[in-house]
Amino acid sequence: MMQSLEKRALPVFDLTGSQSGTVEITLPKPVSIRDDLIIRAWIASQSRAAQPQGRSPEAGRGVSAISWGTGRGISRVPRMETGRAAFISSAKGGHLAHPPTVEEKYKKSMNEKEMALARLHALLSAFFEEKVRARGHVIPEKVKALPIVLDNKIEDSAKTVEVYTALSNLGLNADIERAKKGTKIKSGRAKMRGRGRRVPKSLLIVVSRKDAPILKAAKNMPGVEVKYYKELGIPALAPGGQAGRLTIWSENALQEVEKEWLTKAL
């Protein structure tokens, strides 16, 4: 629940890491961050990717087999001519005992207003230092207040080295290195199926243009995501259902989000 609005003046940093100005934004003051709503919203968003699956009613019945009846001193399961059992779940090539059914409901629903409130609380969590540190992010000493706002020129960075240099000038490369060191290679078949690495989440960069060059330039940095502000959702703001992701805003993106999300909260 939102109680009132507060104005906050934030420094704007240029690409060299120096303060180039300030921007004033209006924020709703939450009574408390609803972590329970955020977790529910994350589960609901993840469930949308689940695809219903089932098994054919004829699965495991692709052979000719009948029961031999009684009087032979053997069980009455269906058998092939060779005497080998068929069809039943304990037989080789038989059907599953309790197969998945397409009638099962995979999708978890959530009310629209609850989802909107969860998204707002996930966004506001990134503005509080204690929440960001609780996620394990490294906040540089140069940054005295959250959220971190960069000059709009960051959106035009077309090369990875340009983005990395701009972030390093603020000391934000420490969080990228944390994600790089935390990358784990999975064991087993996962490596053969295109999902062999577990990469921790690092910075989230929010831009105001859908065609900004930085969307491609920052893709290759471990754990870093770049999002157009209208496409922000729970998976980006609260990975794993835990809010407080270290977020970098371009000045225009923050002003657009303030106009469309924050000042409409009350």
C-alpha cells in the first residue's frame, strides 16, 4: 500500500563517471515492500512459459498381446507370443503408471491489480540500498544514492567496450566481475542442450528507446540485462522472486517510468 509521495534529487553521471547534473523524481513511499506479492507474481510469470504435455492413450500398446488366462501358474498380465509381459507399467516398453495429462493446469493466475502492485514494489525495491545489498550486489563507494542515473548518451553506446568502460568509471564493473566469478558450469546433459552455465544476475540497464544500440552492445557481459522501459517486468526486476536488483537508468528512461508508473501509484 502506498502512503504518500516524496521528491528525491538524484545525481546524473556522464560516461566518464563525473556528475553532470541532477534530476528530480517523485516517488511513492511504500508502507512496506510486499515481498509475498513479488514472489507470487514471479511464479505466475514463470508459469506462462510452461507448455501442457500429455501421453497418447495408446502409448505402450504398440504390440499384440493378450492374457493367457488362468491355470498356467503365471500371472494374468497380457503377454506376447514369446511369453514376455506387455502393456503394464512394470513391463519393458509398457505405458507409464500415472502419465502427465494435458488437463493439468500449469498456468498460475494473478489479479491484474495485484500484478501491477507487485511490479511497482519490485521497481521501488531497487531504490533502497538495503534491498539491493541483500541480493548480493556490489554498490560502489562513488554511488551515494539509488537509483543510479546515467546520461542519455549511454543509450548510443554501440560497442561492448564502450559500455564496460562507462560502467567501470562508476565502479560498477565490480558487480559484473562478481557475476563472472560466480558462473558455474553444470554437470550432466545440460551442457549438450544449450543450458550448461548458471550465470548470476548482475546489472539491469533501463533505456528509453526500443532501438537503442546498447541493447546489443551490453548483451555479452555476464549477468547484465538491458531492457526498454515499457518491457520491464517481474523476471527482470526481481529474478528468482527476490527484489532489489541493482538497476542503472538513463535519464529519459527514469523520467518516462516516473510519468507512467510512479506518479500513478496513489
